Amino acid sequence: MNFNTALIGLIEIVSAISIGVFILLLTYKILKWIGRRYYDIQHKNLAYSIFMAAMMFSVGYMVSGVIAPLISSFRLLNIDNAFLLTVTFIGRGALYVGISYVSALLIGLLSTTLYTRMTPIDEFAEIKNNNVGVALIVASIIITLTLLSKDGVALILESITPYPDLPPR
């Protein structure tokens, strides 16, 4: 059994659960604050809950793109010290999660804002009035644009992965 691979697997499972719960809770709190502060949307609003669910799914989906670049970077590391390996994994993982989390929030909020400005109706006024149909449309836009942009964010993460320099031919 390869101890370093097993350790990375265990760290990945524990960090995925803990970071996943943290970022979803953070996203929920941010969206709840935005809804109350800027749109005066109360807590028991099904349409806004659908919007929040789409944003939370998008954040989770985007952050799931962190795994491949993170594992690639650790396959390239040859660290025998388990503590140093763990600290490096957590540090680089936090950087990758932070980049993908901010990207997901920006993509979700930017796509919603752009769509709202391009249509004649005020989607957030409709969501405030608990219009579930409008919430489903906005949610599908958020999810679709996240699906389309995930590979770009993963490519950005790959670009900061420290690959070794190959000798010239």
C-alpha cells in the first residue's frame, strides 16, 4: 500500500466534506443577506429558495473542478514527509477552492445581472413576489452558464499547477 496516496485520499475526503459544508453555508448566508438587504426578500419565499439552490449547486459544481488539477499537482510532488505533504495539499487546495468559489459566485451573480438587464421584466421583483416560473428560468441560466464555464476555470487552475520543466529537444 502506498502510504502517501492513501493519506492524500483521506485528506481529500475529509477536506471535501468540511470545505463543502463550509462553502455551501457561506453561500447560503451571503445570498440570504443579499436577498434581505437589496431586494427585501423574506426567508419563506419559494422562488428565492430556488434561486439560492441554483447558486449553491453552481458553487458546488464549480468547486468540484478543483479535484483534477489538485491531484495532478500532487502526483508531481515527491515529498516523503507526511506532515509537509499534508500542509502543502491543504494550502494548495485552499487556493484552488478559493479561486473556483469566487469564480462560481461571480459567474452566477454576473449572469443573473446581465440577464436581468437584457429582459424587459425585473426578475428579482418577480422573485420577491414569489414567481416560481421566473425563478426556474433564472436558476437554469445560472446552472447552464456554470456548466459552460467550468472548463475555463479548470484551465485557469491547471495554468497555476506547478508542472516540471521539460528539457529542450
